[in-house]
Amino acid sequence: MTRAAAVIVLVILAGVIVSLVYGSMPAIQAFGFGFLTSQAWNPVTENFGAAAAIYGTLVTSIVAMVIAVPVGLGVATFLTELCPHALRRPIGVAIELLAGIPSIIYGIWGLFVLAPFLQSHVQPALISAFGDIPFFSTLFAGPPYGIGMLTAGFILAIMVLPFIASISRDVFETVPPVLKEAAWGIGATTWEVMRYVVVPYTRVGVIGGMMLGLGRALGETMAVTFVIGNAHKISGSLLAPGTTISATIANEFTEAVGDLYTSALIELGLILFVITFFVLALARYMLMRIEQKSA
Amino acid sequence: MSLYASRRGANSAATTLCWVAAVFGLSWLALILGSLVYEGVRGLSPAVFTEMTPPPGSKGGLLNAIAGSLVMTIIGVAIGTPLGMLAGTYMAEYGRYSKLTMIVRFINDILLSAPSIVIGLFVYEILVHPMGHFSAISGAVALALLVVPVVVRTTEDMLLLVPGSMREAASALGAPRAHVVAKVAYRAAKAGLITGVLLAVARVSGETAPLLFTALNNQFWSSDLTAPMASLPVVIFQFALSPYKDWQQLAWTGALLITVAVLALSIAARALSAGRRNSK
């Protein structure tokens, strides 16, 4: 019986894949591979393409990682090397609680607190600071809406930060103390110990942790739905509204009329699942390797 | 600048940045909780717990949403927990070294962080579509699918912590395998198992995405499991995005309620497992 239960876990995964493929069949037949490259999204003429949603998903996740990875590594370093012992546990728990807050809370906070703040204070500054520099001027072009790709990426960064921080802390702790002591013994500074001993030793695990955070960012729904702006077009500017795969599904699924519309949304879900599956599988594989190393 | 000075400089720059990162991370927690309390408490009144969700412009509370959340979470946990526990038990007790365990552990870890909206689509395909309408029971099934991986993971981890000598002692006394697992291993790992369930409840009680197109929403009181049912997260989603000030206020209050519940659950889970660790 317990074995049957274990098998059911596998069956669930298989079921998810099969049902998504089955549900997206009409859309796959209607659009073929063009679905992945088309920017069209017109429910009236029933012409759908996933490019804008995929683009938004990737861009918001990249923005999130650019912010969250350095901060997360900094927090992990702080917790393992710098923090006074008495504060270690409370701060660690506080960071982990950040991971437990439901995503809808991040969404409502992002919409009512963060977006207006970015709109009135941060975005105008970005526009005027980078307005004359090539590349950056397209990145930060257009009026400050408040909501948009940058805001969504920022919210995602806050959401994945605890994952990256706590996994990095855990893998940093797998470093045998004798390695660090040897480095300190020849006069290395804390920074040098981190840079030349701890990070190289744990590289695989740290990257695994980042991938896990990336997996979260790619699939995150509610927080993004609130602040992304929901525009089905690709724009070079980070300040412009866009959409992501999960936000599109959340916003439009219950309103979708017609089999083709529903099917197109399910195909989006399938694409999202395939992308996150590979990212997460790679992350788990890397974390498994570091676990075996420490055992 | 001498090499020594530049190395010292790099070191203090790096450590300062780490401090900044930690403060930065913690300040978000403080900021979010702060604005939740600030915005949410204003709307807190007895009516929130005694009245139904209102149409825009009139007074009301969140009673049907709170009840719906409770009902669906309880059913979801009731379905998902036994399944997860059995699977976790197999992995730790019966098939510890089997190939199946390795595969299930890998797949389970992936399901643990799979996007919940995909789980919602899956349940839509297998339950909502065949039934022809949204229902509370399909919402509960979606939540159950999110409970399973959390419980599998903690059950396996906690049972692996139970020392083998305890099992050997029980077996030596002639206890059959099932008794060893049920009476010895489960009892020894009890606190950990409860922690797992609490974490699972905390995880699903804030879930919104999978409920959007399984349970949908309902403005009224509903005890019919085959009909759409309201839930706090979905009501928050709908009300927060509405243009009405009183709806937005209710959304903030609901958000405060969920956050308090979720944080209380995860702190309780942590206290429970910490107590266990210290007593050893």
C-alpha cells in the first residue's frame, strides 16, 4: 500500500503532462510551431501566439535573478560568516518566513505600495539617468507607469531571495571547517576565504539554489498578475507593461470562450511546465550532487 | 596603496555589502508586514467575520470566503496527507534503497516547486471540464495535489531521523514490520510529522492560482461541494483589482488575516521541530 502511494506521486506527474498535452491538442493542431514565435493574441479572430508571454516570463525572471542572486549570496555569507551567533537563528528564521508569505500578499502589496512608489520616485530617476546612454535608453524608455516588467521583476526578486539565501547558507555550511581554517591560517581575509575557498567548493550547490529560485520566478503567478500590466506585446523597455505565461492564464482562463481560446491557454501552461520542469530538474540534480559530496 | 591595504579594503567592502544585503532582505519583511498591518487593521471589525462578501458600495464582511477557505483547505489536507504519509513511509521504511525511491524523491522535489497554476490547469482538465462547471471539490483536489509533495518530503526526512536501533529493538522483540513502523517509527517521529502537515496547511492556505479555475468564487454562502465556493485568496484577488475603495479595504483585511494565519502556522511548525531537536 505504501508502495502504491509512492507510485501515485509518479502518476500525478505523468497525469499533469498527459492532461496538458491533451488539453492543448486543438491549439497545437491549429497553430503548430508558429505558436511559439507569434506575437498575436486576438480572442476575436481566434489567433493566438505565445511569444509575448514567453518573452515576459523570461525577462521578469532575469530581472529578478539579477537583483536576488547578489543579495541572496550576501545574506547567506552574512549568516554563515559575519552574523553574531545569538542573531543567527532569528535572522535565518525571518528570512525563511519571507518565503512563507503567500504570493497574493506580495501581489496586493506590489500593486498598492511598491508600484506607486516606483512610479513617483524610482522610474523617473531611471529615465533621466539613463536617457542618453545607448542600450540603457531603450531599456528605460517610455512613461513611468508604475506597473510593468521592472516592477514585476522586483517583486519576484523579493520572493525568490529567501530561497536563494537559505539554500546558499545550507550549502555554505557543508564546507569542512578545516578548509576555511587552513585559509585563515595563512592569513586570508574573510572575503578571500569566501571567494577562493567557500564559493569554489560549493559552486555546484549555489548554482543549484539559483536555478531553484529561477524555477520559482518562472512559475510565479499571483504576484506578477497584479503588477505586470497584461499587455500582449513585446517591448524593449523594462518600464512598459507586458505579460507572463502564468499571468495570462490567471487573467484570461475563466473568461475564455471557445475551445481554441481555452486550448491556447492550456498550451501556454504546458510550455511553462516544460520550461520549469527542466530548470527544476537541473537544480535538483546539482543540489543532489553537493549533498552526496558532504555525506 | 600596498597589497595589504588593498586586501583589507576589499575585505571590508565585501563584508559591508553583506551587511547591507542582510538589512535589505530583512527590511522587505518589515515593510510588507508593516503595510499589511497598517492597511488591514483599519478594516477589521466584527462584521468581517459575520457578514457575506458585499456587492460594491454596501457593507459586508468575508464570512463566506473564510468558511470556503477553511472547508477546501481541510478537505485538501484530508485527501493529501494520508497519500503523502504513505508514500513517505514507503520511501523511508520499505524501499529505502530501491530505485523507485530515488525516482519518486526526484519527481516529488520537482512537484514541490512546480508552478501551482499548472496544477490548477490539470485539475481543470480532469475534474472541472468533465463535470461541466466549477466546484469546491475540484478546488480541494487541487489543494490536495499541493499538499502531497510537502508531506512526502517531511515524512521521509523525519522517519530517516529515527535511529535504526529503535526499529531493531522492536523487531527483536518479535514485532511485525507494520507494528514497528506504526508503533515505533511513527511515534518517535510524531512531532516531525505534525510539522509537515502544518507546513502543508500553511502552503495551501494562501494558494490562489489553482483555485481561480477550479473553485472559482461565490458571492453567497455555500455548503454545496459541487458548486463554486468562495475562498479568501480569490476574493482578495478579485477585490484588490476592483476599482471600489471598500472592496480594496476588504482585500487588505483579508490579506492581513491570511498572513497572520500562515505565519502563525509556520512559526508553530518551526517551534515544534526545534523543540524536538533540543530534546534529543
